Amino acid sequence: MYLHLGNSFSVNGDNVIGIFDFENTTVSKRGRGFLPGAEKKGQIINASEDLPKSFVVTAENGETRVYISSISTQTLYKRTKFDNSEEFI
């Protein structure tokens, strides 16, 4: 299963660690530190040209990536609920 994040970005659903609300996560001290730390490590990928609403953390082959998306966490979560006959969400 692949999860479409916006524009031409999709990730393998098996690699998704979490889907986070951009605004709510950046309220806490730990949340505010996460994104700048990921940016310093070169882990941020901007999957949107619009205002960010969420970010998706993935891990594959020991590498962490953080995708910034303009799609809400609710919509992304709904896209993870799929019928096993579907290959692309």
C-alpha cells in the first residue's frame, strides 16, 4: 500500500511511523525541537507548496524521513484504511 501525501509524493505505508498534526505538535517544547532537528539532519522533504497541515515520519533501511504535507492528518489517516485489494491510496 502506498500513501499519497500531496503533489507527486507517495510513501510506502509499511514505512510510516506516524502521522502528526503540524500545528498541535509544534505547541509542545519537544515537538518544536523535532522539526528543526530533522531539518539539520537533512531529513525534511516538503511534499507541499501550500501551508503545512501535517507531517509524516517514515523509516526505511535505517533512514528517517519527515514529509511535510498540506493534507490534514484526518485525511491521511483515512487513506491508510483500505481494502486489501487496493494497491494505491
